Amino acid sequence: MPLASSATTSSRLLSLLSLLQARRDWPGGLLARRLGVSDRTVRRDVDRLRELGYPVQSVKGPDGGYRLEAGHQLPPLLFDEDQAVALAVALRIAVGTGAGIEEAAARALTTVRQVLPSRLRQRVDALEISAAGRDPQVDVEVLLALSAAVRAGEELRFDYRSPGRPEDAEPRPPRRVQPHHLVVRTGRWYLVGWDTERADWRIYRADRMTPRVPNGPRFPPREVPGGDVAVFLSTQFKGSASADAWPCRGAVILDLPAAEVAPFAGDGIVEGLGTARTKLTTGSWSWAALAAALARFDTEIEVIGPPELRAAFAELSRRAGRAAGTE
């Protein structure tokens, strides 16, 4: 829908810039119709954007047109209201990404907030976000190096700090991995890649990685098992061999109302049995872990099945007895 021709020059420039960012090439006549102005006005507005530092190139052809290219320096940035609010919200939550950019994000948020109209500033200020937990932070240069290797399809060489390994231990040879995905999960960054020495897929925590330069040779694309990196990651963290499901899954009846069980059931299935009893079907990576997780509810537990879960509760009881000194 064309914009009103009476729009001010500044708002028209913002609209023109938004259009140029939305697609690669724009015929001049189409831009004029979208903005509701003449071809001559479009040419003048393009010149104004160039004076501001935006590298708008002319495109040759029957219709002529324009293209916004990457520049050599950062020009003044123009955002519409929705973009400005989205940027401010993203900066507020940046502290929870584990990317080690909290200070830079705070400075950028202050810069953006200072130029926001009061009505938008109030919307942004109303959003209060607190980071829960202190997950290890990753140096942003490490993330950039990992991301560049993924995009270039180049073998990555890096040192890896294994958990519990002494600081003075004999150094290990650098790992060689074909990186395929850099993902963030619950505040931690992970690299998913194909380990050429082990001939298998591996997941590495980015905060334990120290990339070496230069990268290794390029490698042909390889599809992550199942074709979905999110599902693959969830499968690996659940300890499942193939499907995105817990390898150990059981059902119990708890002497608690469903409303008290549901907030702590995770991805389990909660079924109310009257006002004070609940059936919970859930899973874990081992039977011992599942029994221990269910014991957290601090109530009477009736095991429906399978027998492996009942056996795990029996072993947990024996361990508790030994810990208490009663056995």
C-alpha cells in the first residue's frame, strides 16, 4: 500500500531504507510507487542516503534501480518503531545468552534508549529481565571463530578443556572436527560437529574450546543425524541412542494434587486422579536418576511400572539406609 505523498522527508527516507533492506534489487519505478512519490524524488532521496553513508548502488537494466550494498564503515542507523523496540528487547536479554557481551550490550541499550521517543522508552523500561544462574561465559571472539568455520565449511582445530582434568596434566593434541552447527541451549553455547578421528558426531561446549589458526581444509556438507540439529541435541542430552525420548521411562502415582505436581514435571505427562492423587509418566537417562527425581516430590509414591523403576527405588532405599547408618 503506497505511503501518503505528504510524508516528511525524514520519514520517507526511513521508509526507503526499510524497502532497500527488504530485498536485494529494487526497480526505481516500483520504489516510487511504493513510496507514493515521483522517480525524481526517489533519486534525490537515494542521494541523501548516500550522503549519510549508506552505500546505495545504481543497478543497470531496462528499468534501472537500486541496491543497498555492504559498506566500509557503519553509517547512521535508522529504525522504525517496531524495529527499535525489538532491538532494545534483544539487548536486554543478551545478558542471558552466555556470549560474554553484557557490558557492550548495556552500552548499546543506553545509546538506543536515549534516542527513543518517550512512549517507546516507557514500553522498553517496563520490561524487566533478570538472568538466572551463572553459566560459564564464552569469549565473543571464540563464538565468531566457530561461526566463521561453520559458515566456511572448514575443518576446525582446537584445544579442549575436559571437566575434572588437572591444570598441569600433559597437554593433549588439538582436536580436529568438521563443525556443522553452533547452537545455544539453556544459556550455554555448543558446537555440533563430526569428529574425524572418532568417525562420529560430537557435541562440545564452546566455553571449553580454544580455537587454533589457521583452520583446516574444507569439507563436503554432511547432514546431522535425523536432519534436525535441535532434535539431535535434545536426543544426545537425554542419553537416547536414536529417538528424542528418555531411554528410561516409567509411571507412578503421587499422593499430591495435580496442581502441585505439574510445575515440576518437566516434559512428563500429568494426570489428575481425584483431588489429592496424580499419575505422573516421565523419564530420565537412567533408572537410578529417574527414581531419585521422583523422590524429590516428598510424598508417598506408588510405582505403576516398569519393574526396572521399582528395582531402582529398592536400590535407592538401600543406599539411603547405608548413608543414614541404619544398614
